Amino acid sequence: MDTISPTLINLIIFVLAVYVGYHVVWNVTPALHTPLMAVTNAISAIIIVGAMLAAALTEGGLARAMGVLAVALAAVNVFGGFLVTRRMLQMFKKKERPAATAGQAKGGRA
């Protein structure tokens, strides 16, 4: 039996990761969205460090360009995730009531 190309193995792993990731993300309940985003941000930060190491240790121009692209995409993911998490947390804050007008404070109708 011939050996399988490492590129084919990597492609299979990538396709399976996309499939599993799609089903995991779409089956998350809304209550778990904010904690999941926080964990995803932490994972993306680790990916940024790994991508920078990979980009720095490569010798080819294409590999270095792909490493820089990976760093950029992971950074967009981190910053976007923090913005979404912040917006979600603001939805749970109590809304302040508007100050009463002078007519309402005296018991009259406005």
C-alpha cells in the first residue's frame, strides 16, 4: 500500500474540522453564547502566538505570507469577539429610568 500524502491528510483534517465546527457553533443555546465567545477569544489569542511563531520560523515566502495572513485573521477574530461579547453583556445591564418631569413630580399630569 502506498503512503498517503501529508497534504491529503491535512486536507481531510481541515474538512472534518470545518464540519464539526459548523455543527458545534450552530447548536449552541443563546444562554451559552457569551461564555463561549470568551473562551473562543482565549483560543484565538493562543492561535495568534502560534501563527507568529510559524511565520517567523518559515523559510519560504508563501509560507511566511500565509503565517502573516493567519495572524491577521486571528486578530480580527479576537477583536470582533471582544466587541460582540461586550455588546451581549450590555444587553444584561439594568436600564436607568428617565428622571421625572416637574409636572409628574408634583402629582399632576404632563
